[in-house]
Amino acid sequence: MSELADYIAELRGRAAESQADAKRTLNPLFDDRKRPPRDFVESSFLFMRSCDIDAGSRPVPCPAWWLSPDLRVAPLSDLGMPTRQLTAGAAYRFTATVRNRGDLPVPSAKVEFHLANPTLGWDTRFATKLGVGTGRVQAHGATEVSVDWTVPPALSGHRCLFARVFSFSPLDLPLDDFALNPVVDRHVAQLNLDIVAQGSTLTFDWVHLRNAAERLEVVPMTAQAIRALRHETVTGLTMVGAKRWTEARDRLKLEFRPGEGPAIEARRTDAGLELTSTDPEAVGIERQQELTKGVLAVLQTLEAGRGDHRKFAELFRDYRVMSAQTVRSQVTLALPQLKLEPDQAVGVNVVKRNLATDQLTGGVGVFVVGVER
């Protein structure tokens, strides 16, 4: 064992010498540029984008991170026509674009695909695992990883897609066993996008911690957000201004069903619903904020190459304990009639917000469309 340790130390010493020699002999050749080549870092940096500007750094820089451009679903019968409506008995291909910002290639990046009800929040225990795909991702490259899956009757209709990437060699793992949270974890991406008819009902899972104070809101999508989607499933629709939704918002009906376990209450507000969940045996709200803030700070430190992951093992362990304390409540939205023609649509985001921090903690994009008369 000591011989192996000595050999590793020797290799690291030789690598340091090579880096120093490169800076001394090669960097001067780049004097006419503002930035010489960076040092080689012996690690990968796997991620999937949550929006166009996402480069893997966390916290996520996206205003609507539940609409990932790196996930798509298409029927095997027509792979050129992505869809958001799943038909029982039909076979589909679920695809994720995996990116690697690191200097080490990943010979076998693995991607788990999960399908869930339209959901505000995330937890693998409230989702169906479709399978695991693999692919090689070169350093500073990207590749598509897919799985094919036939939809059973119980999972047809509107569903949200989650994907999580990881690698064992080099070691590049998600933060959590259960949580599917792209806000803090670059390994996770979500495609929570639904197209529903005006006047219909839509049921959401509301996944929250056992101690929680959250608000559900239904807010119009901005024109910029709609343009950024670029999903084929909505390009054929004529978007109607947000005023149409604002005028009908008071006719939106909500029905709440609390999950099992803690004391859960919900009350109607002008914007939607406010939820309070209380469990004296679970991690408190203030401690939740401390752990989340601490984890984000550590991730930024590690990304900058200024820390050792092992030194923060206790923090990450406490964070995983907290994020495992989830409950699934449900809320049903009865959408109002918006006087839309069959080719017209209004885009809204159904979001949940942490009342203590005012930060978004979940979201689903919904396009409300007109129907044939």
C-alpha cells in the first residue's frame, strides 16, 4: 500500500513539474491574447443545461429551470416530432444531451430517466424510473444519451421528465440519492412542460419538506421565455398576450389534498395557495436555509479548485438527510375558459416559492390552448 501511495505521489509531482514547465515555455506564446491556456485539471464536470445560458455552475442561472433545452421526448414511429403527450402502448425515445466542461473524458456517463406526474418539487420516490442510458462524453464535449420505453396505461397522458447523469470513473456523482434538484445540482435536468385545453383540469404533485412554508402561484410566461423554449410542440401555436390570462385568473379553481405525516394546511390567496407543513421531528426551516446556503457556497469553492470535497462530507451528509424528508401533497387546477381559438394558446408557469427566502423551488410550464367547437 505504501508503494502505491509513493507512486501516486511521484505521478502528482511529475504532473506539477509539467504544468510549471508549460507555464514557463508555452504561456509566453500567448502574450497577444488576454487569456493563456489554463492548467489541466484531472476531473470531469458533467452537467445538463436548465436553460441556454447554463454552463453547469450553481446556483442555476435560469429563471425557469424546469424547461431544460437538453431533454426531449419523441415517439419511435416519428423521432422528428417531439411530444409532451404520452399514449399508452406507444414506444418513445427519451433523450438527454450530456455535457462535460472538465479536462477528463468520461468513457461511460450514465443517465437515469424518471417520469412523474406534473410536479412542483422533485423526489425519485414519487417518480417512475424508465431506465439508464450510457454514452461517452469527451472533455469539453457533449453527447446524446437515450433510452427507449413503452408507456403503460397507468402513465399515459401528461407527465414530467427528469434526468440525472453520473459517472463512477472518473467519479462525478449527484449530490443526493432522492432529490432531483437542478437549482443546486448540475447533474439534474427537468422538462416540466404541458399543453392542456382551456376549461380542463390538471393535477400536480406538490413535493415539499416536512417543515415548509411555500406558495403556489400561476403566472403568465413572458414573451422572451416563450421564444427561448424552441419546443416543436408549441411552434405551431399562436400565442395570445398575458392579458387574456389576467382577465380570467379569478375564475381559476384550486383543490388541495395534503400528504400524509406532518400537520399540513393550505389557504387560498389572490395568487394561488399558501402551504404550511409542520413536523417537530424534522429539520427546521432555518436549518434548511443554512444547509442549502452552505452547500451552494461549497460547490462554488470546489468549482474554483480551492477545496477538497472530503472536508465537507458532514455538510453534504446533513443536506441529504434534510432533502430526504419530503412529503407529496397534491393540488388540482380547474382552468377557466379563455375564449381561445383552436390554434391559439396562453403560456403560464405554475410555480412554488419558498416564503422564507422568496426563491422559486419548483415549476411547471403550461400552455393552455383552445379546442375545436
